[in-house]
Amino acid sequence: MAAPVTKDQELDLRVDSLAYGGNGVARLNGFVVFVRRGLPGDTVRARVTKVKRNHAEALAVDILERGPNRVDAPCAHYPSCGGCRFQDLAYEVQLESKAAQVADALGRIGGIADAPLEEIVPAEQVFHYRNKLEYSFTATPAGATLGFHRAGRWDEVLDIERCWLTTDLGNAIRNSVRDWAREERLPAYDQADHTGYLRHLVVREGRNTGQALVQLVTAAGERFERAHFVDVLRRFPAVRAIHWSVNETPAEVTNLPTTVLWGEEAIEEELCGLRFRVRPNAFLQTNTRMAERVYELALEYAALTGKDTVYDLFCGIGTIGLVMARDALTVWGVEVSEESVACALENADLNEISNAAFFAGEVAQSLAELSDRAGSPDVVVVDPPRAGLSGKSVRRIGRLEPDRIVYVSCNPTTLAANVKELVGEWGYRLERARPLDMFPHTPHVETVALLTRI
Ligand SMILES: C[S@@+](CC[C@H](N)C(=O)[O-])C[C@H]1O[C@@H](n2cnc3c(N)ncnc32)[C@H](O)[C@@H]1O
């Protein structure tokens, strides 16, 4: 049957719910239309942007009737800015949608009709929750400025005066770097023709320690006076580390070697009562308070007895493993980023934890060697990136037969696919699962799940 809509057609649609990824879901005689910028309860005029056999995509161009869940977005840059998608959706409805998405993924993809889902944990702070933000420089008639990509545009950066996801300190640091760039008449890098100089600014804050790290990313060459740039940032007593990276490639990346211009190589953050050193390229969950809630839940699900061998796979700077080490016999962490592993080793020392070891390596490749060295695990904790566990990782973990697998997920669809495999092929049962909202106003949802061996 042909799709009942055509590209560029305008339709009046009522949006029923939110799909995973953040688009509204509307139905035209049963045919699903995903509506960007449509919120549950809205009636919108939407222009069709893409037509597929089973569904279409559309952009809401006019809101004909505001749904009952719409609220006023506080940020002056909303909705042009690509950082937030749902500032105008009541927070309780954001939470309900995220919980429903996890249940839906576990049912539809995971094949678990009645998933043992616990109530979603709301964010403790709905705004100002991020401990790290990456800004792009862009040219304006007044000189270079700093901001985020305009929603849906890779080639346009929006000048940001106040971001509601960072703190007053984060906003002030960014604005002072913008003023410095203008005073120094340094040109922003142009992604289209690869001219200009200033590329990115990364600001990271240890939210429980009050320590900040600033990383400037430029094109090749030293075209600024280091001492003056350092002076500008040292006006903020929280700034403990000022780093500079050069990006000579066209790729828009910030994960680059850094030169310390002033201060420390790493800053510290405190999580669950432990101190963690964080280098510029090391992974740290970007919502400190909710990371603590995730780790507490992972610890609860792990139900450690003090005699357990725990594998912390995708361990980053060792956060989960070190939080668990207090209640385990031994902890063994694996992580692909050498910079993160260096931090994990330092963090074990910093906290005087001697029963945790960390290794650099790719998870699937490292498991055989790890089990030779560490023995079979009682508990395996996995915290993979959005792509989830590869088939090979699932098989290798399955063959190790841990009693419990604690799965920390940032993507319910890949969690569900992995759960299906672990349940269907490796003799596990999904015992408990709990979504947490780490990122209000965005489509992201975390889930902690416990799988036990039957
Ligand atoms: C979601 S983060 C979790 C980090 C840590 N558990 C935490 O809570 O901070 C995922 C981590 O997996 C690492 N990683 C990605 N792919 C990997 C792989 N194939 N093998 C090992 N580590 C990997 C990333 O570098 C990143 O540090």
C-alpha cells in the first residue's frame, strides 16, 4: 500500500506521544507520522519532510492548538538552539515519556512484555545540571562569538548569552572567553572554507569540588598571547586548569592532546564520597548528581557481599568500580581510552583503594585475558556507549557465567536488544530495571538493569 502522504505536503495532525529520540508521534488513519517539534496533546500544522513505506517524518510549522502539557521555556535561545528539545514540555510529562520509552523498548525489542520496571528517578536539578559543555566559535559582525549549533544545522552556530544547562560560572567563563576573542580580534574558524583560527571551548566543572577546567581548541599556530588568555581566566578562582589543543583536521572534535597553559593537568570531582581526577579527554558522566544516583543504584543491584570478583567493563575513570570496591573482594576495570585508564589508576591511589585494577583495552578483546588473570566474575557491570554491547561482547560475557550482570545503559533500544540476547541465549532473567533522568529537556534516558543467571 502506498504511503498516504507526499513530501512537502502540509497536514493538520494531533500529536499523541513522544517517540524515542524526541519526535512527536501522530497518526493519519493509522499511518505513523513522526513530528519534529510536536509535543503530546498538540494539534499542529506539519510539513512532510520524508516519506517511507511504514511512516513519514514531518516538521511542525505551526501550532494550531497548544497541548495541555506545554509550559513556557525559560531560555531565550529556545527552540533555535539545538541543545534542548523539550524545555516547553512539562517536566512530569518528560519523565512519563522517558519511562514509557524504556518499557516500550524492553517489550518491543527485548521481547519482555511485562518488564519489571521500577519508577523513573527524576533529575534532582531540572536546569543547570551539566558539568561539561562544548561550545563552537562562530563569526558575527561584532567579532567571534561562542555558542551551540542551531537545531538541525551543522553549519550554523547560535550566539549564546546564557545557557540554562550550565551554571552561572560556566556562562561567565564562556562569555569572558568570547569578550577576549573580540578584544584580541581573533577570527573564528569557518567550517565551510577552513579559514580562521578559534574552533572550540570546553568548560568542565567539578560540581562537588568547585574546580573548573577550560580547554581552548584552535587551528594550527600560536596566534594568541598565552599570559593574557591565562589572566582572563584566572579572574575566576574556580579555574584550576587551562589547556590548549590544536586541531589541524577538518573534523569538529575536541578529544585532542592538550598543552597545559596554566595550572593542573587534571581537576577533581567528588562522587559518592570518593575523589576522582578528571583529565580533559577522560570520560565523566556530565550530570554529577544523577551520576551519583546511577552508581548508588548499580551498587544496590550488584548486592555485593564482600567476597565478590567484580568486572567493571567500560569503566571510564573507574567511578563505578571504585564505588563498588568498598563492598567487593576485587574489582577489575576495562576501558578503551588510555587517558581514562590513567585517571582510574590514579583514582584508586587517591582513594587508597588497593583491591581495584584497571586495564586499557577493548572489552570484547580483553575478556579472555582478564578472566585468566582475575578469575571468573561474580558480578559484571557494563556501561557501554549508546551502541550498546557488540554481539561478541555479549557472547564473551555470557560464557563467563557471572551470577549477576548490572547493565548501566544510556540507550534503551540497545539495552533491550542486549537483554533479549542475554535472556534468550545465555540463561539470564531480567530481574529489575529502573530508568533515571540524567538529562532533562533532552530525549536521553538512562536505565540501570539487573540480570540474574537462572
Ligand atoms: C558511558 S561511558 C561509561 C564510563 C564510566 N562507567 C562512567 O560511569 O563514568 C562508556 C565508556 O566506554 C568506553 N568505551 C567505548 N567503547 C569501548 C570498548 N569497545 N571497549 C572498552 N571501552 C570502551 C568509552 O571510552 C567510555 O569511557
